[in-house]
Amino acid sequence: DAGITQSPRHKVTETGTPVTLRCHQTENHRYMYWYRQDPGHGLRLIHYSYGVKDTDKGEVSDGYSVSRSKTEDFLLTLESATSSQTSVYFCAISESGEFEAFFGQGTRLTVV
Amino acid sequence: AQSVAQPEDQVNVAEGNPLTVKCTYSVSGNPYLFWYVQYPNRGLQFLLKYITGDNLVKGSYGFEAEFNKSQTSFHLKKPSALVSDSALYFCAVRVLSTSGTYKYIFGTGTRLKVLA
């Protein structure tokens, strides 16, 4: 795998609590993405970043926020977790739109 | 809306037979297309891409894909399937957002099962 580390790899949290997932890259790529994977829906884009402090929404951004204060780190925050946010979350990086994206190993989040 | 579709949830093929996993797309401008594979409890692994040039693109593990502009398709193929090819396959397209930045839209995935 490319130099992408997601943490934690597994998390169980209670409804209503805040949760932050971290994506760390060592490739110095410009773009970073957060996706969620759910059966029947494939991968859906939550938010992405195209530079430090530069972010944009994806197709399922409601209930999520992101921050990128350094090139190497992209944080995904669930402000108040709900059961519908139980999913597997993947971070991806890309040098530019000319190239393919590389994926992390994923974080399995369960909201109870 | 820009999108990618994978019409088959599952494809079954006998080992040694050729396989095809279908993908169609809808984007404005020239498409940048990708195929990924996902094994259980793993992230997605890049297989191949079409940017420009030859319509037949060769990738990892003996896979290839055929770009067809008139049919807006980018089907994944392999001449002889292996049991180890059994996995979840995703087609993706790069799109340009209104902010002038790039994002990738994925299909819903096709589960390939190769039977021994």
C-alpha cells in the first residue's frame, strides 16, 4: 500500500458522541479524500481536500466535517454520531487528477 | 449528473474461462476511468486506468479494459479467470468539480466469483 495510515482501524462509539478519524500520508500528495463504503452503495465521497485548509463537499457530507492543517493529515469528524453513520471509512490520496487514487486500509466504525 | 454504473451486482465464471465486468459512465468532457479491486477486509487496490490513447488498456494481474466512447463503457476483462480473482471490483471516473478540483466517483461494485 502507498504510505497511507488510517487510525483507528476499528471503533465502537455511542450515539451522540463526537468521533474523529485520522488519515496520515507520507507521499506528499495534494489531494486527500474520505469515502464511506456501504453494501449496495459502493463508495460514496464524503469530503475531500485539495490543499492545506482547502476542502470541498462530496455527495454525502451531511453530519461530517473535515480539517487539513498539514499536508500529511486529513481528519474526518462526526460531530454527533448516529447509527446511520455505521460504516467502513476509507481515506484515499492522489497526486493530481491525472493519476489514480491510492487507498488506506479503512476504519470500521460502529455507532450503537 | 456525472456518474458511473456497474449493472451487475455479481458475476460468476468458471476458472479458466474469460471474464467481463461491466462499467458504463456519464461525464462531461474526456473521461478518466479507473478499475480497482478489493479483497476481504482490505482497502481498494488500483488495477488500471484509461486516460487517453489506445482503447485497450492493460493492467495488473493480467487484467485489461476496453474503452468504448460511443457506448460510454469501460469493461474490465481477463482472458482466463483464476479462483484468486474472486473479489469485489469497482469502476471509477474522475470528474472536475465546480471548484475546479478533481474528485473520483465510484460505482456500486461488482462481486466476481470464480468457481473451481
